[in-house]
Amino acid sequence: MSDNRSDILVIGGGIVGLSTAWYLRRAGASVAVLSRDPVATGSSAGNAGMIVPSHVVPLSAPGVISQGLRWLLNPASPFYIKARLDPDLLRWIWTFRAHCTSRHVAYAAPILAGLSLASVRLYDELQDTIGDYGWLQTGLMMVYRSEKYREENERGADVAAALGLRIRRLDEAATRAIEPAIRSRVTGSVLYEDDGRVDPDALLARLAAALRVAGVRIEEGVDVRSLERTASGMRVSTKVGAHEADRVVLAAGAWSSRLARTVGLRLPVQPAKGYSITIPTPSEGAPRIPMILSEDKVTVTPMPGRIRFGGTLALGDFDPSVDPRRYAPIRDQARAYGPEVPDADLAADRAWSGFRPASPDGLPIVGPVRGNERLVLATGHGMMGITLGPVTGRLVADLAAGTSPVVDPAPFDPARF
């Protein structure tokens, strides 16, 4: 076998791609990974680091379209669609709109809950195998201050509780007793006890190191140009050469749709841009439990030695710039929790931005392409990539090996679109 041929070639060095390579290698396959960016620098590295079985309601939920249209007029809004005459974006919005129904939520919620809880179990196993990467099942607090968001959180809690997730509904006193470091005004919260957090940088670094020890070749900074089906498998053309494999797993996140197009596949995945900023853990009053501030749409995640604040969702293009108006709520929370941090360190040009791969129905797209089973998709995770990385990798490996899949693959079949 030449250096540029593998049983399976994984395109993408984020948590989904690396997890896929991990479980494929454990199943005995010869695996190589091509990563557009250096490992631990893409969207998987800059995300909030939250593991969220609580997020059972997909982005495509009733009211999202009407709320989004109102937010489009607000330059500081957390949800934004950058309008442009792009047939793929218009098709995505139309499909998304069709899924913003109560019926779809009732269908998708148990699927997302089962998928997320399976990933939690795999995170336990993975940390035992590759070493500590900050995984703790700390729980997650959905914090609110207004009656509107109390009602919204209560509805979400009802859905989660009906699916068997462990929740606690807390008033202000109980919220502050569990997390005394909260610096926002609150009237209550919902505590999701099955949730937790990881240190994304440590996770990706440890997983990449373990893959290399296991004999997986990881090539970083590879600009993949196109995919091509051949008589014996798949060819992947890059800026500097070509790679061949029996099968290719396309786990390139938000860039997956561009590469899929080179083999004639219109993949409904749009880039969902988000921001984050990370500060050192303050010497006093550091939070212990990840939180989502409902009104501000800002996440707060304590990690070893630091706290990460994140938020916003902007659909439309691959513009990496940070809009100071949308970044402002994230900066303000970081300033509240880290008053000793210089303002210059919280400026918009210090913020991280990245693109999450959003599918129009809020479910990942995982499985072989019908008519070209040598191409397997593993994308479309939206804001759930870090949560669903391990279970996605395990599912791809199970399908490749023909063994009983870790979860039912039918809801994630690429052919559903």
C-alpha cells in the first residue's frame, strides 16, 4: 500500500473527524486524516466545550422563523441570517422553515436525547483510555431573569423530563446556593444534571496524539480541492497531490457541502458562525458549573485554568470577521467575571470566530451516500458537534464494519433530503 492510500480516508480534523478515525482504527481499519487546519484550531477547539444532552429541541423549532425575522432588524441580535442570492442558502431556509413545527420537535427530541446520552457514555470510556481532558459531568444551569424566559425554560424542561433526563427546577435562592459565583441578575434556573463540559483543546490534542500512537496518519494544513469516485474506491485531490482510499468519510464540518458538490452532491449544510472569548480563571468567585444566560444568549463554561464565554449564530457565508455589536454581550459577561482582565484582551479582535455545520432539520447527516456508498458523510451537527463527536465516530465505524450500530442510523440518513 502506498503512503497515499488507506482503507479509509477521513477529511476533517475536528472532534467528529478525529472520533471517526479513532473508532475506525479500533475496528482494525487503516486510517488517514486530512485536516484543513492544524488540529485543535478549528471550530471544535473554539467552541463552548459543553456536553449537552439537555439540548433536545432542534434549532428548527416553532417560532424560530418569526423570531429570526424580528432579530434580523437588530444589529446586536444573537441570531442572524445574512441575506444573499444564493440558491443553496435559499433552499436551506425553505427546508428549515418546513421543519419548524411541533411535530418535528416531537420526532427529533428523543433522537437527540438518545444520541447525546450515548456520547456521554463514550466520553467516560474515552477519558479512561486516552487520559484526562477535563471531562466532568458537572450539570448545566439554564439561568433566566424574566417571566418570558422562565416560561421558555419550563417548556424545555418539560420536554427533557419526559425523555428521562434528570432536571431540577430552581428558584433564585437555590440557584445561587448551587452556583454562588453567578454575577448576573437571576430569578431562577433549570439544572440539567446529565450535562457536563470538556476542555476542547486538551480533548483534541490527546485524541490526535493517541491516534498517531495507534498508527493513524494525520496530515494538517491540507487544502482538499475535490473528491472523485474511481473503479477501486475514492480519490481525494489536494493542492499538492492526490490520496486514494477504499472509502472516504467527509467530516469537514461547514466546508463539507463545498467538497460534496465536487461529486455532484448538494449537501444542505450552512456555516453557522459563532464567537468566543477565553479568560484566565479569577482568583476568587470562579463559577464551577457551565451556564447559559437565557436572555443574553451567552454561554459560560469553566475549564481547567480558564473560563470561556460564547454565543451568537449567524448564517450566510464564511466571513471570519467579528461584528463588535454581536460580540458585545459576550464581552460584557467576560468583563463581569474577570474584572482584572485588561479591556484590550477582551476587544473584538481578540475574540475567536468559527463556523458550525448547520443542517436544516437540526439532526446530523451521517451515513453512506446512496449510489456512492464509498463516500460516507459525518456532518451537519450544528452547535452540537462537541457533544456528538464520539457517538458519530462510533456510528460511522459500526456502519463501516457491518456491526450492530451504537444507535439507529435511519434518522441521520443523508437521503432524507
